[in-house]
Amino acid sequence: MSKVILQVEDLRSYFFTRKGVVKAVDGISFYVDEGETFGIVGESACGKTVTALSILRLLPEPGGKIVSGKIILDGTNLVELSKKEMRKYRGKMISMILQDPMTSLNPVYTIGDQIAESVRLHQGLRGEMVEQEVISALRLLKIPSPEVILRQYPFQMSGGMRQRVVGAIAMSCRPRLLIADEPTTALDATIQAQYMALFKDVQKKTNVAIIYITHDFGVIAQMCHRVAVMYAGKIVETATTRELFKAPKHPYTSALINSVPRLDRKDARLYSIEGQPPSLMDLPPGCRFAPRCPVVKPVCREQEPPEVGIGYGHSVSCWRAK
Amino acid sequence: MDATRVMDWEKVGGGVRRKRIISRLTFTIPSAVLFILVVTAIFAPLLAPYPPDQIALLDRLMPPAFVEGGSTAHLLGTDLIGRDILSRVIYGARISLSVSLLVILITASIGTGLGIISGYLGGRTDAFLMRVTDISLAFPAILIALLFAAILGPSYWTVVLAISLLGWAPYARLIRGEALRLREADFVAQARIIGTSPGRIMVRHIFPNIMNPLIIMATLSVGFVILTEAALSYLGAGIPPPTASWGNMVSDGRNLIDTAWWISLFPGIAIGLVVLSGNFLGDWLRDKMDPRLRQI
């Protein structure tokens, strides 16, 4: 029924620093279908944002580099594109929403101007046509009275409204893939819920594929069809959201789910995972989670576990999984 | 009835109204001063009572009209060789204002361009451009200007070029710092995300956001330019006599400051007025350009 829009194969993005090589993303593979929301979840510094920036080819330079792998968007390998060709994809085919709506709009331009920039750039429209597109983008994000809003400046709006505007910029050219990097983290809880509902609606209308990056399992449960759990630059488990919550196979996934506070259990203390994630410059041999793993085996410390498929859409990298 | 109305208004909007009045004054007074000076410069031949370089040895060192011994024939007095100070101040406005304007336009454009490129692109481009800037800053400006004047001979354009030659470096430094900060701004990342090219980002997203420091720097440098011109004139490398510029008039009066103070004072006041007006206007412009303050 649905078609694969993005296929990432064995992506490795490293940062070359004076102190050494930081393997921020180290061989990850996943795919995203049209009209699907794919979640990437993990602790801070596990490579979620670097994955997003790699797909957009916007790793910070100098230093950040895609070392190997393929990023195939609708049949085109983005890694092979020139900088100029890549610019034509950004905004038009792929777009991204950043975390903080307070800083991601240019303070000196009106909302209309900022949405129009993308429209002019990619659709070659001029004059009144541009304004129509801008208004339609604002409508898509359910921004009230768009004709008024488009003449306002960012400082005149609330955080929630600004984040909708950021969404309108991202969706203005109706991209096929939208990357949302913790778009609701800076918003308060009620606005957060509204925003997520809004995006489900946008997705229904445009059939856009969304990669939703977050560290919040609650958000994952609400938004995503499928989820990848990242740990220290690798995907340790991929499954449908339902399956992941019902039967997590990787000890890290179970530990993460266990460390979410729950209303239906009266544990004295909230579960937390012992230790710290490894330094991405100096990774342990074998499984990266082994030093913190409660069910570690000798083999885990020696060899990296292969990714094994275990049933429909569920795969895991763990020596214990069968 | 009317009184209560006024009181209410004072209660509710007094602060805002006061701000508005101050804001209007900081715009009207300095722009009126600058406007008058510019008009004076343009219509100098019509306004000046005497030709600026008409020598009248019999009337030399005459004090201003309002001082004992002064005459209404020379409202602001005369200098060592009897030239009318008022006429020279009026004609001097032409030179001093146009030199400032030209130098500021040239230095601000070069400095801003290089600063943005340096700060945004970073890496080797930045390292190279900043070393060039350092070298420029290390040279004493007066010395270079002197050298320049020696090669080309003192003239109006020599002064403009000589001051511009090194004057761009502080702009480049300042703007580079701003560009460096803005490069990391989320809205610049957002621009990259929608596929904006680096050139367009520099022009459309970085440049408008550095207007504030740029304008402040430009208005502050009015004084620097006029004074540098004066220093050059003093050293014989500035606007060549007998052409009047405020700078060389101040220098002319230096030796007689305790007796014939009016020779230096009046061009000095003119310089002060321009510099102050520039600063006030700069502040006003900065507030205007900040969209957050635009409402008030």
C-alpha cells in the first residue's frame, strides 16, 4: 500500500576533532514509508540529531562528515549530490523543524516574508501567487486569520504560534519528508498535545513522512507508527510502536521503558539505568550497552551483536535475542 | 472634565507618551541640525558673507561680534590673515561633511562585506581575512595617510582614500564577531534547512541583523573621520590650504588658542554638533530598526 520514501543504509557520520574521531552515528539503517511517522528515541548525545542533520546534509563543517552509507530519498542517493543540487532538495523534498520556536525565526522579517522565502526559492512563484501559497501554508497549520498573521513579526506571537509558523515554513513546499527534532520540547504540555494533533492532521492531508526525534516515550506512543531506539550511535532496536511497548527485546529498550514514571504502579523509586553512556570517541568492543547491561553475557563484551529480524518489522541487535 | 481626562491619560499612557516625545526629540533635533548643516554646505556661496579665502590684513584677529572689540561685519571674527571665520565655517562644512560621508560609506561597505564573509564562511577564508585586518589595524593610520599624501600629493581625494585605506578594519572586526554569532543562530539554520544558498543567507539573514552595531559604529566614526582629517591637515597632508575644512581651521587656531580662541572654537563647535547629532540619530535609528521597539 505505502511506498518507501526514505531508505537509510549503513549510515556513518563522524566528527573529526583534534582529540580524535567522534563516531556520532555509526552504521544505522532504517526506512520510512510515505505517510508514516517514524520515531527515533534515545538519550542525549546518542546520535539522533546527527542522524537528522546527516539526512539534510547539514552536518557542521568543518569536522562533521558522512563517512559512508546511503541516504536514498525517493530514488535519489542524497550522499552523492553536489552542494548545489542538495540545496534544491532541502525545503522542497525534505524539511526540518527545530526545537526552539523562539529562536528559529528571523526577528527582522514578517511571518509572510519568511514563508515566502521558501516558496520563491523552490516554486519560482512571484507576486500574488506567493501570497496565496503563504496563506495556504498558514491554513495547513491551522493558524487563525492568516491574512493578518502574515504581516506580523515573530516577537508579536506566542511560542506555540511561532512553532506553528515554523511548521508552516517547513511544509510550505509540501515536502515528502519532514524531520521534527523535538519540536514540542520547548512548549508547555497543553500546547504540546495540540501541536501533535495538528501534525497528525497535516500528515493526513499531505501524506508527508515524518521522522520524529524525541527522548519522550509518551510522545512516541502518541505520534509514531514505528520506532527506532538509538544508543551510542547505533540503532539497537526497531519495531512498531505497539510491539516495542508490549514486547521490548533489547535490554536497553526495556530499561528505558521501565524508567518512565507510571501512574498505575506504586514503586518506591523510579528505575534508572546504572552508569553513563560510553564516550563516542572511545567505544567499548562488543555491544555498546554491555557495560551497563543487567543481563550481560561474556560474548557481549567481545563481539558486536548482529541485527536480527524477529517477526514483522521487529529487529534487534542483542546476543540474547532470538 | 478635561482635567480628569488628562490625568487618566497620564496614568495609563504617561510613560509611553514621554518615551514617544523623547524619541521624537532625539530624532528631530539632531536631524534638524544635520539638515541645516547640509543645506548650509550646499548653499555656501549664497550664505557666506565673504569668499572663504578673502584676505583682509587690516581686519586680522578681529574677535566675534558679541565680544568687546568685535564688529558685526565679521560675526564670528577673523583669523590671522583676516579671513572671515563664519564664511570659512560655512564653506568648511562642504569639505568636512562630504569627506565624512564618503569615508564612512567606503569603510562601512568594505568592512561589512569582509566581516560577514569572514564570520559566516569561517575556516581559511576567515583566517586570511582576519590576518589582513590585523595588519591594517597594526599600522598607524596617520603614517599611512602621510605616505599616501606624499605619493599622490595632498588633495581632497587623497584624504578620502588615505582615511578609508585603514578605516575599514574596525568595521570588519566588529561585523565578523556579529556574523560569527549569527552563523549559529537557529534562524540561520532554518534558512539552510529550506535550501537557502550561503550568499543569500549572508545578504538576507545575516546583514539585516547586524544593522544595529553597524549604524552605531558608522555614526561614531563621524567624529573619528573629521578629527583624522584635522590631524592630517595639521601635518600638511590633509585638505591643502587655502581651502577651508573644519579640521584645518581648528589646527590653524592651535597656536593662538589663548588669545584668538574663536579661530578654533567655532569650527570645533561645528565638529561637536555633527558628532553629537550623528550619535543621537544613530541611537534613534537603532531603536527604529529594532522591530520590538517599533510599536512605541
